[in-house]
Amino acid sequence: MGCICSKDEDTGIETSAAASGTRKRDSHLLKHRESRIETAQESKTAVLGGLKIRYAYLSQRGYYPDDADKPNQDAYADIPGFSGNQDDQFFAVFDGHGRDGDKCAQFAAKSLPMFVSKYVEKLKLKEEQKQEALSSKQIELSKDQLQAACLTAHVQCNRAMHKRKDFDDSLSGTTAISCFIHGARNRITISNVGDSRAILGQGGLKNSTSDDDRNKNKTSANIRALPLSRDQTPYRRDERTRIRATGARILSLDQMEGLEPINDEVTGIDTTWDDDIVLGEEIDEGGDPPRVWSPDGEYPGTAFTRSLGDVIAEELGVSAEPEMVTRELNKDDKIIVLASDGVFEFLTNQSVMDICAKFKDPLEACRAVVAESYELWLQYELRTDDITMVCIFIDSVDTSVSRSSLLKKSIINFENTTGDNVDAMPSEDTKPVRKYISIEKTKQLETMRESMIHDIGDELEQDFDLTDLFTEKSDDDKLLIGEAIKASIIFQNISKNQRELIYGVMEPINVKKGDWIIRQGTVGDRFYIIDHGQFEVRIVPEGEEDTNGNGGNTVHVYCGSRDTNAHPCFGELALMYSAPRAASILAQTDGQLWGLHRYAFKKILASGERLGLSKVLKDIDVFDKMEAEKLENIVSSFEEITIGRGETIVKQGDASEYFYVIASGACDMTIINDGEETKTRLKANDYFAQEVLSSESSKYSATVVTVSLTTFLKIKKLVVNRLVN
């Protein structure tokens, strides 16, 4: 029998009695946390033809402060012995949406595998009638036949969902990402509907030829993430074209609400997304993606272009037809991940694979990826998405199997391996990974900030001495810290020297059970890595007070251990700017943390940023021939500021005062001349208000507005004039 969303009854998590001092409350917290997680009790092993795999799955219900009892809208399927063949197995992940999204996902998890099996069997029976000497179990379908069966299965599953009377899929539906493993061929077929995702980890040790050696050393192997699917969203030009052909509109929520302009208001058909999109840079940095809208109203607003269900969206081109890829696995293929978009909102494909590659157990890999995703959601949003993942470790691949006598039973000649056997790998053009907090989160943090009486003064940063924090670290400590920060976007562009400095200033912090590490609402100044121990995440919902001092509801538990190579992180936003903590962290057990102070981090980054600033300034006429010492004085005189999304930095016609260089983030620069408006997107290392550098101009020549959380380096006109002259 297969598994559809089985629940783990024994997580082995302890809860702390420190907050209330009662076992009754501890038991309640444990049950509350367990109710959010569905998982395999342990990793499972399977031998599928020439493949030996280990796999696990985990689904964590999201945290919704306005709807604490909202059901998990994700689902998953694990069907061994698929379609009566012990060499085949079917895995899938479903991400529901809308009022009845949970019912849509559960229906698809139960029905789609049955439909796939049904149409695979039909094709095999047809071939059996053609070749009377073979039984259906001996028949091997071609790639085209198998994909035809999967296509029909998705379409029929969609139609069956429409006919259901126990739930309404008019404005509800689900994504579907599946992996059909055909062990007799060492072959997989990926089918994708929506924006859940499948990725392949490929690579291994250069000096190892043994599969066992490769598996034992998976944590040290260089695993490269390759896409097995493409997100079907309005980010893709081909999907936008297909959707627009029905008359639908492609707009973000801000555009729908009139907060952002629509380029072509005359025809009523927006052209905002007509150009190729530079993913991760140009749009969606604050969680406002392009969506599908009816030409006649503000519905359905789907951020995807294919799904199961969604009857109304179907009229606008939102299709249930999957995109599919079939390929043979080889000895370089190590890990397969299927996951809902809750994983990939803040983590890249490579980041997910880097985390998985640290573990020898796929269940531990699932736990680590889901925990990291959950933490990032808590940092960047007021809520978290439901997060579901299937992780498959490929321990060995017997390449002789697919060329053995098994193939003599096949109805197709498979000598041409680039034709019938495999498809080209999908391209990397997935939707962008978000790097910035949402508008709602920004507003909440600003409200909390304004309500505070005490904050850390900027003058303290100037006197911050890195040498006071520096301690020697062992090679094991450095490896732990390096692996823990590897998936974080904040640390991805640091130099080797900066990384070594970060190792040095990481503070070892010993904690006792019941210690509060951080308190919600207090100003955060440190980023933490868990060396070992268990820590509760507690949140007091917005608008409520922590009257009994227990920190609110327990929404997550971090588990760190050197034995399992699990080292979750939290508090990442504190490295970016001084902001109130969005949650409290309480130690469930004794343990140890590694802490990185914001001031230390900023000073370490300053050296790299100032070097980059020098390069930017040399492209400007005023500075290009300046003596190195004078230029260095100017560079050191720049101030750093961080501004939230939607803020006007300078306004055309206002008296000019500062020259700006963008360190990170993005802005829109608008110039109006003779009634004509010109808009330009500015990104990191772009600059504006250079008129400040000229003594002839006294007014800003453009209006610049932030489109994401943006860090600037700025310098006052008077300072420039004094240093230049």
C-alpha cells in the first residue's frame, strides 16, 4: 500500500516547562507542535530495478496568526509497487490554495496516482494484445507512451475534481509535482502542474569510484542542483503569452490597487511584463508577484498559470496539462527533491541541495530544509506557508540493468538514447527567490519600532571593536559555521577573508534549559546558529498582549545536533538593520549557540562594500582622475542607510543635498521633461543625484523611490565639495 499524508506519532521532541512550570502545558505544547507536522517515522529503503534509494517526506502546516486552526493545504503521495510493478514507485507533492485548497490537494493525492496507474495499465494491455508472447508486467512503455498516460491522468483528475460535490474548486485548486520512477529502466518521469518544484542533485567526489564511498561522503561532495521542472507562473514569457490569448490580464496586486503604474492603459491590456524579466532582481522582491486576472473583475488572482481545479481560472487559460521530462539516472545522480513552493520562496535550488548534501539520512535532510524555510518565512513575513518536501537519496545505480535482457522484452528499440529515452533538462528560469520582507511585515516592524522607548544608538557602532569578540575556532567549528550559513542569501557574496573574520567573531554562547534567547518586540542585534540543543519559537499574535509572560503560541521547534549535522539558524534580519524581534526563542534543553553581532557583521562587510564603492566612483568624471588618498577619504565619508519599500529618497525639483550609491536593493528613477515621463530601474552599484557633484546644479533632476528594502551609501554635497577642493 502507498502512503498518503501519514502522520508521525513520535517526534522525540521535548518541551520546556520553564515558562509555566507545569507538565500539563508542556504536553499541550508538544501536541500543538506535532499537529503541525506530518512525516515518516524514519527513512525508508527501496530497491527498484537497478536503483537503490532511501527516501523520506515531511509536511509542516503553516502559521497563520489570523487563522490558527487553518488546515495544512499541502499533501503528498508515496506509492511503492506502483501499477503492480515492484520496480516502480510514484512520489508526488501537492500544494492546495483557496478556501477548499486542502480538500483539492487531498483529492489529488489520492486520485492522481490512481489515474496514472489506470492509463499506464491501459497502454500496457494494448501492447500485450499486439505481442501475445508478453504479459503486461513485461511490457516497457516508451517515453512518449508514458508521458501520454501522465497527461491524460492529469486531465481526467482535473475533470473528476470539478464533479466533486463535497467541496468547491471554482476558486480553489492545487499544484502537482510528481516523480514516477521506472526501476527496470533506471528512468524517472517528472510531471509538473503549477509552481511546486523538482530538482536533481548531481555530482560526487572526484577521487571516488565506489558508490558506497560516494554515499558515505555525500556531505563533503560537491552536489550541483539541476532543475527537473519549470515553475508555471506569469514570470515565464511563453506562459504569459498563452494566458493573454484568452483575454486575461497579468498584473500584480499593487497594480490592481493602483499603487503601481500599468504601462498600457489605453488598450486595457497591460504590457508591464512584455520584456524578458531578470528573475530575482526586477520584481517580487517584497512578495507581490504578477497574477492572472479576469478582464471583467478582480478575480481569480492566481500567481501560477497551471493547476488542478480552479474552474474559473481555467477559462482564462490556467490549464491542468502538465509539463513533463523523462531521463535516465546515472551514477552522478545523488539526490531528488520534490517540494511545494513554501520551500523555494526564500531558498534557491542550490541552497536546498547544499542543505540536503550535509546529511546521510534523507529524513534529517527534510527536517533541516523545512526548518530553514520555516524560519525564513517567520523572518520575512507575518505568517508562514505550508511547507512539504520529499527527499530521495540515490545510493546506487546499476547502469547495466537498463541495457540487460529486461530491454529485450520492450516493444521499443532503445538504442537511440537521446530520442525516445530522455528529454532535455528544463531551463533554470524559475521564479525569483525573495530577498526582502513583505510590505505587511515592514509595516509591523515599523509600528513596533515606533512603540519602543529604548534602542541601540548608532554612535555605539562607531566604537565597536572586533578584537573584543575574536576567538580561535577549531576546524570543526569553522566547518559547522560555514555549512550553517551556506544557504543564507546574506552570506552568499562574502569574500574568503570576510568569511574567516566571521568565523573569528562568532561568539560561543552556552544556554540552560528555560533561558530566553530573544524576546518578541525587543531590538535584535545578533544572528544565531544552533550548535546543539532544542529551542522553541513562540509568537504573540498581532494585537494581543503577552499577559502571562509565556511568549505566546509555540509555532516551531529548532533541533540542533552535531551527530545529525543539523544546525538551524535564526535572527538573520538582525544583521540587516535594527528591528524588533518578530518572535521569541526559548531553550527547551541545555545547549550552545554561535552568535554574530550586527555591528561586527557590518564592519566586516564594510571593507568589501567600500572597495566596491571606489570602483563605482571611478566611473564618474569628478572622481576618475582623483589621487588614491583623496578618493579613499571620500569613500570613508559615505554614510550607510537602509530604507523600506515605497519610500521617496529624492524628489525632482527639490533642493539637492546628497549623492547616493545603491549598495543593495532596487529603486525606480523617474524623470519628467516637457510632460514626458521616463522611468529607469536602478540596482546595486547604480547611483543617482550626481548633480550634487556639480556646483552648477542646486536641484534634484529626478524622483527616486525604493521598490524593495534598499541600503544606500550617501554623502553630503558640502562634504564632497570640501574634500574635492
